[in-house]
Amino acid sequence: MDHNRSEEIKKHIKIYITVFVLLAVLTILTVTVSYMRLAILPAVIIALAIAMTKGSLVAGFFMHLFSEKKIIFVLLLFTILFFFTLLILPSLRH
């Protein structure tokens, strides 16, 4: 294995460890907020914000969505086209 490949692997491991630590901190924050006596609306807003952040970290880094943008956008475009095709097709039958 050459030196560049080894450095690249170390870089990825560092990113994964950082994301793992962030997820752990956000989980602790979630538990901490759950013990606060907040009104329903602020509690739900905070919980959703934390959950969205955690979901974004998992999807972006562990599922490689941040690094594979081109293929993701192509698939999203096909999904949107297929969705609208399914919406329009029933209206074409008379």
C-alpha cells in the first residue's frame, strides 16, 4: 500500500471518529433536553432539530451522500420525473 492511500484512509477514519463523537454528544444533549421541563412546542422543536442534525450526519458521512453528489442528484431527478409521470398518467385517460 502506498503512502497516499494510507493517508487517505487515516483521513477517513478521523472523519468517522469525529462524526461518531458528534453523534454521541447529540445523543447526550437529547437526553439532557428530555429532562428539562420545557413546554411542548419548544421541546418538539429542539428534539426535531437534534434529530435532523444526527440524521444529516449519518446520511452525509456514513452513507456517503456528501461525497457522491452527482449520482444522488441524477437519482433524485429520475425520482421526481417518475413521480410527476405517475401523477399525470391518470389524468390522460378519459
